[in-house]
Amino acid sequence: MNIPGNENVIVGLERADDAGVYKISDELALIQTVDFFTPIVDDPYSFGQIAAANALSDVYAMGGIPKTAMNLVAFPIKTMDISVLRQIIQGGIDKLNEAGVVLIGGHSVEDKELKYGLSVTGFVHPAKVLVKKNLHPGDRLILTKPLGTGIVNTAVKAGLASAELIEKVTGLMASLNREAAEIMSRFRVSACTDITGFGLIGHLAEMVCGTGRGVRIFSGKVPMMPEALEYASMGFIPAGAYRNKEFRENMTVFADTVPRSVQDVMADPQTSGGLLISVSGEQAASFLTALQDAGIRDAAEIGEVQEEAEEKIRVR
């Protein structure tokens, strides 16, 4: 296909990053992204919040500040009460207000299956755009949210989760990556992405492929929801986790000491997951302290970047 482009495109389809970036001037570039999906929780308001947080996350991952958004809605108007849509949109609006983002429009269609999300535009300095494939040897890898939302949501669908756990996982998915991104801007960060449908393993692989770099992950330091580990050991694992693990098995080397449940959580597809940040080794400790002091208690240093022609993810 002959994909249109020009010299002002900083990040486009050829890089397959978290969002596109277009240079407006020497001081300003636009970040553009879009995301929507079917409900992953039963509560409409919470679904709206999660969808908005998820869409905003790609702008944060690129080092930018989200500024405007537009709603994308597919709604079964013949079979579902319009009050459900109002609650979803209100959840999205409240999350946008929390992020300081202006809702300027949107589009809706009638569909048999409910879907909701947003397109988001953000600002970034052209020289400060963060991409996935810029790992530096000696960098440390910081993850800002615990893994396991996909597995826990599978247990929720099976009727195994308590009301407290449902509230916990919902709050985790609805939380913004805004503060982590703001703190990130003050440190020497070389690469960043957010953890979503490909799981930690899949998104690490995206950062590594074609770079001549490898990563070493310390599984005991990776933040994980304890309930997710428990459910994984019981076999409540979404199909996406199996696909993620299989797709990247040629790149991933698990030590024999890494439990199967831990491996499954590392491949678990996340919704509105945390940021995975590659930061200078000299600044990693200070960066982690700043995150935790800001209330991002689950943030953890999970590994390091290495020069490696094989481009492997080595987990021990």
C-alpha cells in the first residue's frame, strides 16, 4: 500500500509505536491516538472511566500531555436503554476532567455490540518524543502498575471474585498514568511504552526487536496482583495470555526457577496497564523513589537493558 506521509511525520505507521506524532513547529508536535473496545466490567460508569484512561495512556507513553479528545460510540439502541450510554459517557467525561483534557466532539453508530473509546490528541516537544525502540544498554526498566488484570477479570466473569477484588481491579484499570508521565519528564528516559493487550512479554518484545538489545527481567521484582497469581495457578487464564506467550516464545527465555503462574501473569493481556519505562541506570533509584513518594506504590524496578545481538528477553 502507498501510505501517505511527509517530512513532518516523526512517528508514523512504519514504526508501529503507541501513537502517531506530527511536527507542527520546532517547538510543538501533535500526538494522535485512538482506542475503543467492548465492556470489560459490568458497571457502565466504570467502563467509561477505564476506556478513557486506556485511550489517554498512549499519549503519556509517548512523553506527551493529552489535550483534546473525541468520543467513539457503537450502541445497540434497539436492545439497550440509553441511560447505559449516558453513564458510560459520564465516566469518560469525569476521567477526562481528572486528566485536564477537553472533550470536543465524537461520533456514534448503531451496532449490535456495545463499544466505547476515544481518539486523543496531545502535545509534545519534537525533541522529547519517547518511542519504544530506543533502549540503551545499562538502562533500568521501571513498571508503574501491577500485572494481572486480565486474569482477575477472567475470574470475575466466572463468578469467583469478591466485591472488594472487583473494586480493586476496576480502580487499577481506571487510574491514569498521568502522574507517572509527569515524573518521567524530569529524568533521563530513553524509551517508554504502556502495557496493554500484548502483556509485559509482548510489549517488551516490541521494545527489543530490531535494536540489537536484550533485557534481563527479575521475576521476583515484577509487581503482580497476588490474586492473579492465585487464579493463574488454578487455570483461570485468558486465551490472549496463551497467544502472547506462544507468539514470543522464540524470544523469551524463562529460567527453570520461574513458576508457571508467574510466566502466565507476565503474558497476561492488560487493560489500561502501567507504563514500562527505560531510564538511565544512574537515575533509576531516584526515579523510583519519586514515583513511590507520589503515591505510585506499586512501581518497581524489574530489570535491565543489555547489549545482545540475539535480542532475547531473559527472565530469572
